[in-house]
Amino acid sequence: MPNRLANAESLYLRKHADNPIDWWAWNAEALATAREQDKPIFLSIGYSSCHWCTVMEGEAFSDLAIAAYMNENFLPIKVDREERPDLDSIYMQALQMMTGQGGWPLNIFLAPDDLVPFYGGTYFPIEPRYGRPGFLQVLQAIRNYYDTQKQKLQDVKDEIFMHLRESATLKTSQNLNFSLLQKGLDYSTGIISGRTPGPSFPMIPYAEAAQRAARFNFESRYNANEASLQRGLDLALGGIFDHVGGGFHRYTVDPTWTVPHFEKMLYDNGQITEYLSNLWASGAQEPAFKRAIALTVQWLKREMTAPEGYFYAAQDADSFTTPEEKEPEEGAFYVWDYPTLTNLLSAQELEELTQYFTVNEKGNFEGHNVLQRRQAGEIPESLEIALAKLFVTRYGSSSTELTTFTPARNNAEVKAIAWPARIPPVTDTKMIVAWNSLMISGLSRAGVVFQQPNYLDLAIQATTFILKHQWQSERFHRVNYEGKPSVLAQSEDYALFVKALLDLHQACLSLGQTNSAETWLQAAVQVQTEFDNYLWSIELGGYFNTDASSDLLIRERSYTDNATPSANGVAVSNLVRLALLTENLDYLDRAEQTLQAFSSVMEKAPQACPSLFSGLDWFYHHTLIRTTDAWLEQLGQQYVPTAALKATDDLPDSAIALVCEGLSCKEPALTPDQLSQQVLASQTRG
């Protein structure tokens, strides 16, 4: 019999609807019930495309003995981290304090009276293995500890809460000098330089900061230009990229960028699209970058765009090989065994595929082949034809015929459809504002750099949907389920959507759509005003993650970058850009206050907050270029990381542009060379 999650909007929650565990969603009734019954809360946080979340759902959470003990002794609550990143952030920080590491599923135990955590972990197997205890034994030990060790329990809670509270109230500093900027950008360069053991993640906020560092002549043991370029090559050539169907997987399990963890997340693809576009604009015009972006946009249009225009959240790592299978297999949709390649391709095609990609009889992933390119450069047309055959084998149609691809939203649905070829992974079709915003920014930048107005059209469709549908009761909302907004917007939704609107404004100027550009700037101002009204911290500076709420242990202000950039880091850059474009210096004051609020973190832990250093770069080098329509396209295609463009016909006689640094302007630029020199100087004046 289904439990309470059967009617949840979240795909991740519904995946647990048939568990024998008596799951609750996170709400006031659940928390009150735990207090009334004096049951410790078992809080389990994950997301729909998380592989180990899926494994635990099919193992421990489906086990009758575990469920019986859980239901009797705990109040179990399921949370989708993509709906509630505020809860995830608090309890992930607590888990990292307890164990020194984190990850999903995030399983943590809370005291019912105050919601303070006292024990946690990630994946728990049914039986002891992987050096982890069996889950039933964990539950029994935790309940015994809760009942018999009250003082020890209180001591643990007190220490954890003290650290959480301290992390939420930071000391401020006035030290926002150029040496701090150099230190932060250099740290980011170091983090992405070379290869370290273990998994490889895109880490775009760090790569973006390193790319900024490349324009300075810092004394450093790292080469920022080489590091940022290599990150782009690893992404565009590696197995993390789907060379057949387009789109980037979440990460690779190895340091060589070969074997991915196969889920595809919208937020990665948006950031990588923008990053590769900026590499191209900076002069690294590697054909693999252009190809990766073009295929990713095709994948986005084909598989990730709703009829209403917004973008879906993610695709699972796992998929079924036959409808009769009970459990899906990781990567089954994407990998290639050698006999299949031998039967599908001619001897010449297979030889060429082997020459350009890591293909062999043994494979590189459980007897199968993940395609990874051996070198950069153009791919021959004959090889593109061979790759097109692989596309047809996977999808059942050519890429030109298959323009849309109706997603399957759960395992039952995906097994019930008669697919023409391979069974695809499940798609999480919810709309998340922050993730859509990252994709809008990526499409906007790629549209300008590669002169592709159709990229911009996709961005505009998604933006228009958000503006029309994500306000309810005069408040911005984070998620949309099939036309219905849900969950109040959090700081990352505000910050990333304002950035997307500003990026769209700049893209429209550069692509000759100056009449519509002003619409996006006005919308950015309106969204920023709501952001300021509800989430700005008057006492501390910076932006809170969410509204004040009684169900939150602390009220955090996000400043650390993870798979996505931090809200406050992005907000600083937005505020500086708004100051330039609107000439309202209140925005600049607020940007400085935000930087000061997190300055102690920037000094002590520069490795944690690359987006704040990108914001500091904007603060130090902010430049406004006033120019005519004729020059907007050319300037927009260049990599000028701290400049905003503004269309104007009001220039001095014979001038082609006016370059303004902060509160002063240079002499009018009369020639292209003079303009180029002024822009270059403005970007390194610190």
C-alpha cells in the first residue's frame, strides 16, 4: 500500500511511495508528531537522478524488517534537495562536521524537540559491507543511544549547534584589496591545475575564476591560461561528454575524465556551455568546444525542453536494457560493447572510430566502451557519419528526424512505452528556476559568441515562462510542476535569474535585438528589488538563503561554491552590473557590503568561494562601454569579463565608443585600435 509520498509533486519523493517505511514529507505536522511521540527524526535527503539514492531505495528502504523497526522507533522524513536546498545545506554542513565528508543520500538523525542533528551518514547497506555497518544495526544503536545517553546526546548537539551558529555569523573585514583578489583567483587556478586521484567534476566556478586570472600577470606557480584551457579540453574531449547524443554527464569516477557517473544535470550543462563559449571568445577557438556546445543544444531541444519552453531538471544515470528487468543498469543507454560496434560499422568506420576515440574489445567500463576522444581538433565528416549510425542505434531515428523526444517520468512509464531502440533513462521534468537560469545564461553567451540567434530563442522561451508563471501571491517561486509553481524562491533562484536576465540583455544588444534588450534589464531590476526586500540581511550584509522560518535550525547566507555558484557570489556580480547599466550607485554600495560581509571567509578560506572572487573582480574592474549598434556585435563576441555594454547614439563627434571605468570615463575612442587598448587596460587596471 502506498505511503504518504504517493501524492507528492516531487519525482524523488514519489519514487519512495511504495516503500514499507511510513515516510512523511517535511512539514509542520511531521515535526509536531515527532515531538509528541518523542521519536528521533530520521531525515533522508536526496534527488531523483542520484544513483546511490536509488540503490538505497531498492535495498534498505524496501526491507520489511528495517521498515518495521523504523516505523516503530523513528519519525522518517524524506526531502528532495532540489526542492529544499536550504535544508540540505544545513544538514550537509552538520554531516561534514560529524564525519569529515558528505554526499547523497544524506541520512541524518535529529532530536525532535529542536531539530539539532546528532548522528549521520550517507549510503547505509542492508548488511555490513564497504566498511559500513548494516542499516538495521545502525537504527538499533541510534535508538538505544537516544534513550539511554541523554547527557552525551545533549553534549553532541550543543557542539554541533554551536558550530552551525558560528558559521552563520561571520566576522567582517575591510580588506578588499587587489592582493586579496589575486590570492582568491590563484587558489582557484591551483584547484583545477593538474589531475588529482579520484573523481573529476566540472567545478565551473573554479574554472571561471581561473579564466579571469589568465588576463593578469600574477606571480604564481600555476599557469591560469593553461589550466582554464585544459579544463575545457577535458570537458569537451572526455567521456563526461556524450559524443553521440550531446550533453554533459555530472562527473567522471576517475581522474582521466573517462568513465562518467551517467546522470545529466541541467545545471552542469548550462555552466559548461557558458564556460566553453567564453574560452572560444578569449581566443581558444578549439573545434571540439563548438561541436560540444552545438550537440548539447540539440540534446537540450530534443530531450530537455518542455512544450511550454522551460527546461527539465535532470536525466537518470540508470536505464533498463529490457522492459522485463527489475532494476535499471547504470549507463546502459550510453555505452557500447565491441560486438555491437563491429556489426554496426564498416571495418573502415570502426578503424577510424578507434583512431579518434578510446574504443577496444575489452572496453573501459564493465566490458563496454565509453567514448572519449584521443585528441582535439576537427572530427572528419566520415567519422561524423559513423557517429550518426550510433545515434540511430540508440534512439531509433536520425538526429535530423528526431527533433523532440517525449520523456518518461518514472520507471513504470519508461518500461511501458514501446521505444524504437534503446530504453532511455527517466527524466525529472520539474522546472527549477536556478537551474533554468544557468542554462539561459549559457545559451545567451553561446548565441553571441557563435552568432546563433536560435540559441537565444531557446533562452528567451524559458525566461518568458519563468516571468509569466513563477509568481504566486506576489512572491517568486522556485519550482514548477506541470504549470503549477511551488516552493518559495531561494537566494540562488533570485541571484541566478537576475544574472540570466542581465546576460539575456547583453546578448540581445550584441545580436541586434536592442529594442527587446531593455525588457530584460527592467525585469532584472524588478527581481533584484524583490530579492533585496525579502532576503537582504540588514544586520550582517549579504543575502539569506530563505525567508525566516521556524522549521530551520539556522538561517544561512550561502557563500560556498559547490556544483553551482554561491548565491552571494553571483549577487555581487549582478549588483555591480546593475550599477553600471542603471547608473544607480546604491547597487554598488550593496555589492561592497556583501563583499565585506564575507571578507573574513575570503581571507581565511579562498578555496571555498571562487564566485565571491569573481564578484570582487567585477567590483575592482567594473567597466561600462557605451557604443553604437554597429560595435555591439563585435564587442559582445570578445571575452571582456568585467565589462557591460550599453547601446547609445549620444557619443561625441567621430567617436565609436566611450569606455568608463568606475565613476570616470576615458577620452572618447575614435578608432578600433584605441577602443581595443582602452578596453584591455580597463580589465587589468588593478
